[in-house]
Amino acid sequence: MRPVETGRYLVTGGAGFIGTNFVHECLRRHPQAQVTVLDKLTYAGNPRNLDPVRNDPRFRFVQGDIADAAIVEPLIAEGFDFVINFAAETHVDRSIGDPASFVKTDVFGVYTLLEAVRKHPVSLFVQISTDEVYGEILDGAATEQSPLLPRNPYSASKAGGDRLAYSYWATYDIPVAITRCSNNYGPYQYPEKLVPLFVTNALQGEKLPVYGSGKNTRDWIHALDHVNAIFHILAADGVEGEVWNIGAENERSVLEIGGELLRLLGKTDALLASVVDRPGHDRRYAVDSSKLRAKTGWKCEVPFEQGLAETVRWYEENADWWRPLKSGEFLDYYKRNYKFL
């Protein structure tokens, strides 16, 4: 049995969106666990996300880059039961303009972590991948055996890290599990992503930028359901060397998400505005999570309507968190990226 309840966790990218939710939930669920966060604190990593646990004696924060072996190896040498790698460059739009940073973090960074784990063994290394590695799924849903056909630099870099992690299991017998999750929403998400961008724009009375037709669809899952799936994998036997799809079977188009958010905010669809579509914009993603459900008993517990309403409320109540983020570099990027029609 892995020491899930009493273990020492290294959470890379733990000041980012999903990593933050994992850290909070881990410390809440497991009073005897110890959590160390390693985060570079790029634009999307916010130290304020960790304020609720900052003074918890079970928590420690280390600033550093997962691609920097001089930081990674001595840290992992301290001894951990679990390494959960959330650290990544994740925004498709930014990957189109700057692929190099994505390759460095999402591939070379994974290599650096795996090399350290090869020297200093752990009970399980979890590589957080994405459903986007499957590319466009126009019909049905991708299983773990479906081909990887990434169509943008972000998803290609994630596919590289995903397969590199698998190779360390196959070659060096490193206990690795790989997750491929659908689109997450929830609190603490940097406002460049669709849900927080739309909510915060609407709260400011600004237009909501919709790429192309707005009919591109994604499967939407609450971050806590994603985190819960990871805990199920940590506790299950026989997960090593396996890929685990995580999805909610909750498909919504951009226009549907935008309309629902505006309804929750008491605003009209007049705020929806078309912008020039991005290159290679995948029309649909969908994953089959039946393997995870059958093996671990995991299931989604946050109803979409409830989760979305709670997410909207969180951004309404935490303007002091997101308003400072929507200035400076973010504002320059926003103006460059979105060309309203």
C-alpha cells in the first residue's frame, strides 16, 4: 500500500491553478501528510494561491524551475513518496507565439524530474498530461489506446512529456502513472483561460472574445473532480505504466459556456464578440474515462451547473485576486492576441 494518507508529497506547479487545488485538498484530506510545492512562479503561478496553507507546519514552498537540475535533484534527494507534476506551460495561444518555452518546461522539465526520481526512488510519479494530446476528436471519445495526434505546440510538448514519462517506466522501471484530463474550471484559474477570462471581462463590462464561430466544444470538469481522480489513482494498485483518461462527459461549446456565464452574472449575450480564430483551432476534444471509473471507482461529484455557479461566485468575491493580474504583461498579451471583428 502506498502511504497516501501519511506520505510526503512534492507538488510541482503547486502555485498554479490545478496544483493549488490539489495542495489545498491534500492537506484537508490527510492531516498527517506533508506537502512541498516547487514552483517557478511564472506569470500563471501566484504565491497568493497558497496563502490559506502558508502557515501550516505540514506545508513548505520552494521557488524553482523543474528544468533546473541544480534545484530539482537535491530537493528530490530529501525523500518523497509522491511526485505530482503539474508544472507546465499550458496556454495554447501562447504556445503558438513561443513554442520554445513550452518544449523546455513540458519536455525537458519532465526529463529533469524523471532523472532525479531515477536516482532517488518514489512510490509513484504522476505526470499530468492533457486530453489535447489526442488532437481533434470529431466523433466518439478517445480511449487510452487512441493515437496521439497533437496539432499545436502546447499539446505536442505535453505529448512529449507524457511519452517520456512512460519511457522511464518501460526502460528504468520508474513507477509512473500518466493522466489525461479534459478542460478544468474552478477557483484560482489565471484569467487568460476561457471561464475566468469571460467572467472577469463580464464583471468589468468588457466584451467576451469568441474565436471564430464559437462552436468549438470541450468536455468541462471541475478542478476538484480532477484532483479527486488523482487521489483515486494514488491509492489504486496496478496504475504504474498506465495512462488514465479523466473526463466529465460534459460537452459545451464556447458559445454555450459564454451564454451560461452571462446568465449567471445577469448580463446579456450582447457582450459576446467574435475575434479572428487562432491557427489550427481544434474543433472538439472528448475522452472515455471508463477505465478509470472501473478500476478505481472514481466518478464526478460536482454537478456542472453547481460548479459553474460557485466558480462565478468565487471570482465575484475575489476581485482583489484577479484584478491585479489583468494588467501589465497580461494586458499587452490580450491586445496582441485578440483581434475583434
